[in-house]
Amino acid sequence: MRNILTGIICGLWCSSFSPAAAQEDETASSEQQAQAAIETIQAALDTANSGRYLEALHMLESAQDVPDAFVASFTQGVGTYRAFVGDETGAIDAFRLLGYSEEEFDPEILMHPLEARNAIDTIRAAATGHRVVMINEAHNVSRNRAFTTELISALHEDGFTIFAAEGFHPETASQMAEFGYPQHGMSAYIQDPFFAGMMREAHRLGMTLAYYEEQPDQSCLPECSVTERARGRELNQARNLAAVVEENPDARIIVHVGYAHLAETENDDSTRLLMGAHFARLTGLDPLTIDQFRGTSRVMPSHDQEMAFLSENYPVTEPTIYFEANGAPYKLADYADLTVIHPTLPDIYGRPGWIGMNGYRHPYQISSSELPEVRPIVLMAHVESEPDEAIPIDQLIVEEADTGPTTLMLPFGRYRLSAQQLDGPDIELGMIEVASE
């Protein structure tokens, strides 16, 4: 049972899923159904971690008679894996099925015009005097990881030398040093090319990778309740991160977290402290905390109206932090110091506009006739010098309804193309080069 919990994708999926808690719910499902659901989730995790994205997605999407106690876990898993294969719309839609309510937004609360400032520049200025900068993500939104990649580059220029992330394990740093690239099996989130991109950038810059996730020997499972486990996880994350600070007394650290783990305040129901609050108490440090997942369009139904208002009245073309007339940052979440608003951008040949990453990635189109006829497939681009075990630089699911060209977004370089099938071996498609003009 512990293997399932420590291997499970963390964040909303991890906090909502507890085999022990689910199996206690005798009225919702039989013990046999619950065990089948547990085994399906574990199989999907193992399969995805080996790089078999389509198989993992199929396991969750085709599951029958899922007990009510597990529906959220399956839905969140589908959203997470849809993000991994480049289906941003499917990834966000899956999480919206969870029933988060839309909230009314009263524009009258904005009594004065807002000032838009470049997010990277603003964060760099705000980070002055802070040893630790924490920024969050939604686990089904690769865009958040792309922005953190850009932030890593900028903050490294200002003396930040350690990058810690939810999803790293004690072996992550040594594995990255040994291989020189992220590879399958290192952890769940690393299977996303854009999460791997954060690692690649930190490694390129010579930064140290650090873990802070709760380890199996720290967890109270399976003896404790899901609530006790959630509380313990927050404290153990903070303890592990505090240990990184203690071991590196002169270092400045970037911490990439899921959702509200960075909160320095109590959570909404005031029943427990989150990781950020524990960390501040343990270390005496005041981290600069940045929320970006709430500022990503359609991710949080509760902010749909507010995001639409900002887009219509204060349109921007780059990640932005707004400020009110009194100089205070405009925030979508009180638990963070700053909120990054991600703009809605025009697509690039069918891919979301943000994937260009300010000119770092470039479109490379493959016609339908150049692809295998079998569907679905995941079209993958591996760096020429890296093996199949490496995480692709970009990948995109191609389904039955996709009849036009397929666009990959790639940095300049040479790549091996392949197509992953649901059944059968990968199909090699040859070499391509993305060259500067």
C-alpha cells in the first residue's frame, strides 16, 4: 500500500487519493472494486514512468466501474498525462470536470486602473534580499513549467544556484549528473518534456538540484488517516527544504512547488499549515512566494470571470504582474506575495502560443502523409545524441480526428523522430534538423 502512495503523482492527485481512506468507504464501493482501482492507478503510474504515455492514458480513460472514491484520482491522472503528451485543452478540461465552481467577480472592486509590469523583471526586483524564491504550478499545466524555466535563467544571473522541485527524489541530482539529461523512471512529473526542460536548464547553468519531497520513511502511512498524512507531508517537505538551506548557508534557492504548498498562511479551512508556513517557522526566512497557476486561463473556474475581465480591460502579450494605484501587487490568491497572469496568445500552427518560449522553440511541421496511419500515436522528438530513455524535447498526441500537419516546437538542433503506438514498438521516422535561418 505504501508503494502506491509514495509512487503516486503528488499534488491534487496525491492529496485526494488514499487507498486506506477509500477502502474505509464501504458504502461507495466494494473492497474488490477499490483494490482494482488501486491496481489500475499503480499500473498507470508505472507505465507512464517507463515512457509508455499512451498505454498509461488508455488505462485510466478506458477504466470501467470506477468507485466514486477514486473518480477524482482517475480524472486528475488523465489531465496530468494529457498535459505530458501536449494536449493542453484536454488536460485542462479533465480537471474542470472535477466540479470546481465558478465565482462571481465584481469589477467594482478595482477602483483604480492597474499597471502591467513584465513578470520576470518584477520577480527579479522583488527577489532582492530574499534567499528563497518559491513559485507554483498546476500539475496539468505545462505552461507553468515553461515559465519557471525562463525564471531559472533570469534568477541564476542574480546568484541563485540551487533548484528544488516537487517531484525530485534523493537520487535525482546524481542521476542527472551521471546521464546529463532527464530520463524515464526518474520520477512521475519528469515525464513531461516541459518539467524535464526545467531540469535541463538548471543543469546547463551548473545549478545544484535538490529534493524536498516527503520520503517513505517520513510518512505516517499506512497507519494514519489521509488528513494526518496531508498535514505530515507539509511539515516533512518543509523540514527537508530547511535541511537544504542549512547545508548551503550562503546559497540562494529556487523552489518549484505544486499549487498552494508555498503558502505562508493557513489553508482555507484553517486546519493546517502548509509547507511554506512551516518552512518560514523552521528557518526564520521569508521566502518570496509567487502564484502562477491561478493566473493561467481556464485552470481555475473560480477565476474565469476575473481572468476574462483582465484580458479584456488590460490586455498583455507577455507574462505579467499587475499593480494597483497604491503600489500593491494585484493578486488572485492571498497566500502568495505575487500573482503572475499568463496572457492568451494566438496559436502557432495549432500549438499554444506560449510554447514558443520567447523564440527559444521553433515550429517544425510534419505532414500527415509522413506519419504512420495507425492512431493514436505520440509523435516524439529526441535530441540526436540522447537515447530513447531520455525524455523527448517535445511530443504531441495525434488522434483519429487529426488529419492535418502536426507541429512540434523545438530549439535549434538535430532530433530523432519516432511515433509511439498504443500497441507495438515505437516507429522510427528518421532525423530532422531545426536550423536558424
